[in-house]
Amino acid sequence: MRQDQSDGGARRAVFSPVDSRARVDTVVRRLGDAIELGLLADGEQLPGESALAGQLGVSTVTLREALMALRQQGLLITRRGRGGGSFVSLPELPAEDRLKARLRGWSTEELRDLGDHWAALSGAAARLAAQRTEPEDLRQLCRTAEELRRAEDAPARSRLYGRFHVELAAAAQSARLTREQLALQGELGALLCLVLADDPCREEVADRQREVISAVQDGAHETAGTLAERCVRESTARLVAVRLAL
């Protein structure tokens, strides 16, 4: 059975080699971001240490230190014995007061700058996806958008929103864009919980995502790019508004 391009591309980006100069922190960020976005499922077993170190292009010593750090963060658990190994443990996202405290660490100028970068990445990904993919390659992207529409709680909505943009980059068949989106969503963290808790906002975002997918399916690359950028800019503007209200 053929695997969806966006689904396979996003996961390949997670397990692709990290920068040759990478240290433990780089591996921790890569795997941690993938776990928090749900690209690695709760309870999923990671490849064995030797295999995973080979996939990421790091030494087993570096990998073991990274796995230890992830366990300390509550993102992995280790089981011993037969059938043992490292397993994903999906974390609870921070409570609203902790999220607001984190948001206070960003100035409005920094948030707008991050939003510009995010919009550029998503716009480029949507344009390329419209030129490069077939409709059947977008099944995972469609599922993620539909899950967002049905999601009841803000943490799930935040994860799904971030995952959508990573999978959109994967649909563009660009490993670099996918890795950039993965890192950016990790930087944003759970902050979008503060805007996606609002049901009308969730509905509007879901509508925007559906429009992006439709444009990509139609091969309308400029329209797809513009819609993806608009989706990001509107979300960023909401986050800036929350920051100003603090």
C-alpha cells in the first residue's frame, strides 16, 4: 500500500540526519518537537539505539544523552526486558497561566517577526505542494485538518495546527522546508493554545486549512501560497493581541 507523501515525508524529516555539527541539544529538539506535534504517536516505540543513531547521523553516545534528556522531560519512557526500548510519552501541555508567562517572554516585535518567517515557510510549501503533489498524496493532510475541526480541547488543537504546517511542507517534497517547519513549531510550542481554545477561531482556522488543501489539489499554486500565508498571519495577529492584553 502506498504511503501518503505528506505523512511519509514528515516522518522521514524527523529521522533524517541532523546537522553534522549537531550536539545533544539538536537531537533533543528534533525528537522532542516531533513528539509534541504528534508526528511520533503516544506509545510508539523508537528504533533501537544503533539504528536510530545511524538514521540521525550521530554517535550512540550523543543519542543516549539525548534520550536521557527526553526521559527527564517526560517525553520518553524506557521499558526493560523482552520487548523493551524507548517509547513516546505524550506530555500534557502547560496550563494557561504558564503559557501566558511564556508568552510574556516574547515582545510583539519578536512575535510578528516569527510570524513573517512562518508565513514565508508555509506560503512556499503550499506553492510547491500545488506543483508537485497528486491528490492522493494529501490524504494525511486532509485527515489532520479534519481532526482539528473535531478537536475539543486547546492542547489537541495546537498540536494538530502545528502538524498541519509540517505536513504541508512534507507535501512540498522539501526535506529542508519540513525540518524548518518542525523547528519553528517547536519554537512556538503550545502558545497557540491561547488562541485555539476559542471555538470560532478553531472553526475559522479549519476553514482556512480546507481552502489551502483545495487550492493545492487544484494545482493553483499562487492561490495556495496566499491562503497559507493568510492563515498564518491571522493566527499570529491573534497571538499578538493576546500578548498585548497581558
